[in-house]
Amino acid sequence: MSIYIIARFTIHDRESYDKYDEAFFGVFEKFDGKLLSVDEEPLVLSGAFDFTRSVLIEFPSQAAAMAWASSPEYLAIAKYRENGSTGEAIMVKSFDGALPGKSEE
């Protein structure tokens, strides 16, 4: 089952964040992930979006996503993202045809 990471960041130190960007693909490509979207000008459809950047990433499994996120290589570059931004990230499962919270009748 595919897993998606949805992240939103407010970049406050572009120089530090750019160091993260420069090293990102060298680490990311080792973990079978797909970068589906990076957007700094999303079209807000509802609510407020007070972030500088949104990111959508796909992995073939939760294990692959966690291997990437906890790898020494990623942790070494994540410090630049942490120094250059604040943000939020969630991991969600791909849709399997059943809505969560709906009981089968």
C-alpha cells in the first residue's frame, strides 16, 4: 500500500533551507520515493494557508518512508530544513476503497 507524506513549511532562512534542497535528491533517490509536488504558490481552496512551501511525497510502503525519514543520511541534511523553516508533516495511507469510520452493513 502506498504511503504519502504531506508537509507544509514556512521558510524563514532561505540560505539554510537551500542547503537542504541541494542535498535532498541525493538522499531521497535511495529510498524508492517519488516527489509528487513541491509548490510555493498553491491555490488555496478553503481556509488559510500561511506556509511558504507544500510538499507531497509517495513511498511504496510505510517501512520505506520510515527508512528514509530515520536514515542517517536524511537526518544529516534535515538539520538545514529545521534551521531554515518551521513546519508540519503527516503520513497518510493510499485509499483502499473504504472510507475510514464507515462500518460495513
